[in-house]
Amino acid sequence: MSNNLHNELKKEFQLERMVLFSDAVFAIAITLLVIEIKIPEFDHKTVTDQQLSSSLGHLIPKFIGFFITFMLIGVYWTVHHRMFGYVTSYTPKLLLLNLFFLCFVALMPFSTGFYSEYAGKELVRQQLKVPLTFYVLNFCAVGFTNYIMWVYVTNPKNKVAEPAIDPLIAKLAKLRSFLVPFIFLLMLPVAYLTNVFFAIWMPMLIPIMTRVLRSRIKKHHSESL
């Protein structure tokens, strides 16, 4: 009896360590985003409001990149929090998948800074594709790794979520986690084959497609009962 209790407490402690480490990576990644926005440097004796306003105007793409990626990382943190709300045990494979996921999350501040540096008029006017490609691939790596984790966690054979997750919740979580990076990935053929301007607006499809997907799955699930 004492050995079973000890094993359960040890398992709970190890799982808690993984969650706390994940939270720390998310927090650091979000904090590093703002470091990419450098404060304009002028001579304090001769600087004017016009110069400061102009320098802030040049930083607008960086602020936009900051807020967008802040929200994206925040969304993935809430998804990660929800996922591990179902997890009652862990395996070496889940630990490895989580590390890969956090690796790509930690890369987001750099890819955001790289993309924001050349965002705006330069990106569209010169049809710059490398910054967009790097940012999209980084986000897709986060999204598809998250999808693989959902597939692993929702599979009853792996016994990491007990009791087993409701099939409807599992299906919604997996399809939604796949849909988001898939739409981001579609930005690349649009950018390379048509125009970068059209590509950068494609993420606007995500909430629409997510709502359509959710309603279709719920309808199919209710009809099959």
C-alpha cells in the first residue's frame, strides 16, 4: 500500500515538474518578445517630439508582430493548460514531445523579430518571402507538434489520460489543432505563387473555419447517437 502511494506521489510530482517547466518556457518566450522592440536612441539635449513620433511610427510593424505573437503564444499556453488538465500520468514519449513543442515556442521571439523587421510596406512592395517563410514554418512547427501531442494524449492505449477523454472533445481538439497550422502553411504557396499581400491575410480564415468545423463535428456526433 505504501509503495503504491509512493509511486503515485512520485508520478504526480514528475508531472507537476513538466507542467511548471512548460509554464516557465511560455513565460520567458512571451517576455523575450518585447525585447525585440528597441527603444529609439537620440541625443536627449536635441531630440524633438517629431523625431520621437517618427521613430515610434517605424516601430509599428514590430508592435503589431509583438501583439499578434503574444496572443498566439497565449492561446497555445491555454491549449497546453487544457491538455494537461486531462493528463494524469506521463511517459518518456510525452516528455519528448513536450520538449519539441517548447523548443519551437522558445524560437517564436526570434522568428517574430525577423518577420517584423521586414514587415509592412517592404514585405509587400519587395515581395520578401524569406521572413514570412521562417515565421510561418516556426508557427507550423508549434502547431503540428501540438497536434501530435493531442493525438498521443487522447489515445486510450497510451494511458496518460484517465479516465479517457470524451471522443467528441478529443476529435474537436485534434482537428482544431491541425487546422490552425495548416492554414498558416497555406500562406506559403499563396505568397510564392500569387502575392505576399494576400498571404499575410490568410490567418483571418482561422476563426471562420474553426467555427464551421466545430458545428459540423457536433452535428455529425449528434446524428450518430
